[in-house]
Amino acid sequence: MGMIKEFKDFAIKGNVVDMAVGIIVGAAFGKIISSFVADVIMPPIGVLLGGVDFTSLGYTLKEAVGDVPAVVISYGQFVQTIVDFTIVAFAIFIAVKMMNSLKKKEEEKPETPPEPSAEEILLTEIRDLLKAQK
């Protein structure tokens, strides 16, 4: 039973749940960025390159013969993947930078001192009374 309890404690911890949510949101964000790059950014770049469909760029090593498909190095798709990665990495960098600046602002806020205990209040009153008698 010890291993099951350890697994339950591990799985229920907030960090594991936060990490799982981050991975799911990150995967969805990656799909959005991939669509943005493929459907918004790359078409104008293709027009600038003379109307070339960027993802179809490749070098054929061996032509197709019968049912055997061609052997192609698809460098256009590779370059698009690099652009996807660069945009995702930049977006994550900006998000982390914003979160760090918010965290820094929180740390800069002065902490309010804790409320004095009943004993401290009583001692302060005694001190003030003694000062008033002098």
C-alpha cells in the first residue's frame, strides 16, 4: 500500500497538475502558432520568393518508380518548422518576461508588519504609562 499512497501524493500535488495544464495549453498554443505561420506568415514570404509554395520546396534524391514513392528532402517544410519554433519560443519568452516583471513588482511591495500580539500591546501600554508618570 505504501507505493500507492506515494503515487497518490505525487499525482495530487499542485505542481504536477500545473505542469499537466501547462503541457496541454502549450500543445494547443503550438497548433495556433503553426497555423499562424503556415496560413498568415509563409504565404507573403512565398509571394516574395516568386510565388513559390514554401512547404513544397524540396530536393528529389530518387524519382518515383511505379508504386514506390519518390525520395525527397523537404527543406521547405523544415524551414517552416524552424520559423514555427522561433515564433513559439519568442512568444513564450515574452510571456515569461511579463510574468517575471509582475512577480518582481509583487516582491518590491513593502510588507505590512504583522499585528502585534496581545502581550506586545500590553507591554507597550505599560511602557507608555511609565513614561507618562516620569
